[in-house]
Amino acid sequence: MRELLRETANLAADFLESLPERPVFPRVELADLRARLGGPVPDGPIDPQEVVRELAAAGDEGAVAIPGGRYFGFVIGGAVPAALAADWLTSAWDQNAGLYVAGPAAAVVEEVAGAWVAELLGLSAGVSFAFVTGTQMAHATALAAARNHVLNEAGWDVERDGLVGAPRIRVLAGEKVHSTLPRALRLVGLGTGSMVPVAADDQGRMRADALRDALAAGEGPTIVSAQAGEVNTGAFDPFEEIADAAQAAGAWLHVDGAFGLWAAASPRFAHLTAGAERADSWSTDGHKFLNVPYDSGVVLCARPEAHRRAMSVHADYLVHAEEGGPRDQMDWTPEFSRRARGFPVYAAIRSLGRSGVAELVERCCDHATRFAAGIAEIPGVEVLNEVVLNQVLFRFDSDERTQVALAAVQESGVAWMSGSVWQGRQAIRLSVSNWQTTEEDIDRTVAAFASAVALG
Ligand SMILES: *Cc1c(COP(=O)(O)O)cnc(C)c1O
């Protein structure tokens, strides 16, 4: 076992050391990958070392350089060293982090890491939390808590009676809501038909006046979903006004802060999230700005009783902790058995410290600003967003040129990012979310676009 793990560690280090040189998107053919990795179920056992060696060779060929400094796709973080190492330990320990009795250290680390996350995000000490796979499941958990609370207020016990016959819940969300929110609504049985779109401005921010109008136009149990960090522009909704309106209407306020909520951890950017702390629930990710390896999401809730009512589970064969005793994570998460997701989050925060988290956020945002300045100098380029955080949205002077330039940069292997559609036109979106990105990485990426247009 020791030899296998040692060799695996070396293979992993080889991959990490190859990041600066390898094409960011691998030059690989789907058919080749299928041929190398496929085949029938092996008839009998194969030596583990051979299995890992073969997998490392083929996997390496088909891996995107996501942990490296020139991957700017979607909103995807890397992995800080302590978090990566702690993630390995998580697998070696193989705790079932559902119950204290199946992993006492895992339960205590989640207790600590959850409180740390809340503090870094500027939330009050009493919030409840759960470590889930990502913002998608954080939304589902938060909406289950919200559903419990708003229906409870209406005299309906949704945990017992479900939604059939329940008062209809309306969900007011900005028209630039992330696609995970409607899916979470489907998962918790509210359906996308419960959504009332609220107009957004040219940066994708929900308009508070439109929210007030929408709130006034209806009644009954209500959830408002706001956003810290629009996925294209990085824009922040006006939380103070939104919180005032939600509060006046007695609505539950949820905040999608997948990456943007981490602005609160930086004294330079915290003003962007002002008022978000007044929400009832928040979703965020460890695997974006905090640079915890996949998968890592966190849900936090200012109404622990609703959160717990929505998630708690009991069975006679389980060993549940005493009231006021240690934490049984399964009372807060949608999972039953689960990976001890708190360890890498804990290690990331402990290794970075408060100043390190702030610096990580600030460095990424400074790189985005540098990129925006550099790319704007290329003739025909227009930066479409106010670069308030780590996202840059830009385009060339026609949709065709935008697509050609993006494809050329992707094919060059220098960098990788994806396209988007913004106000009906093709755009390119760059997200700087990796602790490894340097100024040189940014300059090389700008240069790759410059030579792409020179060629085109
Ligand atoms: C990434 C993202 C999500 C989805 O998060 P996952 O961790 O991929 O589930 C939701 N909302 C926003 C704003 C995001 O950027």
C-alpha cells in the first residue's frame, strides 16, 4: 500500500509540474480516449499499481490544465496545496461524515470550518451550515429550508404533508439568475413555474424597484433569490435595498454567492456584499475562489431551526448524538452517507489565514483588471462589463470575429475560456479564480488574443 501511494503521489506531482508547459486544453481525440480507457469488464484482478499507472497515463492525456494559471473557463478554482493534501487524507481516512459516531474528527472539523466560512463571509456566528457538493446542492438545501419556513408561517407542515394542497410559493429572482436556481426549484418540488423574473440592469443586477413592484403584485409565501456575482459580469445585486424589500414583504431572502460572496473576505471588496448578510440563506462554493479541490460547496442559513427541520433524519439503527452534543452532519445535509468534505476546506482556510484568503481574492480581481486593460488595447475589442470582481466579459467587433478569436486561443493551448451570449451577441468570458495565476499568465493570454486577430 505504501509503495502504491508513494508512486501515486509522484504521478500526481508529475501532472502538477507539467501544468506550465502543457496545452491548457489537451490535444486529445474522443475516440482515442475511449479506445485507451474502454473495453470489457476485466475477467479477473489486475495489479493495483498497474491500474493506477495506466489510468495516470491515459487520464493525463485527457486532462484539462484546470489547476494551472491559464485556465479561465466558467468559474473554476484550482487547489491550494494544503487543501489538495487534506483531500488525499480524506480518502485515506474514508470516514462516513454523516454521523459523529462514524467520524468524530470529521464532525468537529466541519463544526470549526463552517464557523470559519461564516466569519470570513461576514455572517453572524449563529448561522447553521452544511458542506455539500457545490452551489447546486447548496441551493436545493437552502430552498428546502426556505420552503419549510414560509409554509410553516402559513400554517402548513411541508415535511409531513408535502406540497400537494399547500399554498403556492412564489420565487422572485433576477432575470440573470444562475441556471442552478431553477433546477433547485425543480428538485424541491416548487417547479420553474413558481419563478417570477425580476428585471435586471445592463450588468445583470436585479433592479430593486422592479423587485418592489413584483413583491407588491402578489401575495402569499414568498422567496426572493438574489445574487452575489453574476456568472458573466461578476455584478452584485443591490442587497441593502433587496433586503429592505424582502423584509417588508415577509419574504425569505436567499443569496447565490457561489464565488462572489468571497468578496466579503477582502477589506477591499467587502463593500460589494454589503447587505447580503441580512439574508436568510446563502449558497457558496469552496471549489471556486477558496481553491479547494472538487467538489466543495457550502450552504449557510440564518434560521437553523428551518434548516434542521428540512434536513434532519432519524433511524433506530443509527447512533444519534445527544441534543447539545456533537454535530451529526446528516441533520443538515441532503446526503446520508457522505465524504468528509470539511477537511480540505479547513486546510485551505488554515493554510491561507484571513489575510491569505483576502489576498487570494484580491490577486484574482487585480489580474482580471489587468486583463481587461490589456485586451481593450487590441483594436476592435470591447469590454462589456464593469470589472468589479474577477470576471471579464468582452467581444470583438463582430460575432464571427469573436468566435474565431476564441477558437484560435483555445486551440493555441495557451489559455482556455468559454464563450457566452450577452445581450444577444457573442461574447467571451474570462474568470480568474486560481491561486496560481500570475501577471505573466495574464499577459500571455492577452498576447494570444493579439496574435489570433493578427492571423485572422
Ligand atoms: C458556479 C455557480 C453556480 C453553480 O455552482 P456549482 O458549485 O457548480 O454547483 C451557481 N451560481 C453561480 C453564480 C455560479 O457561479
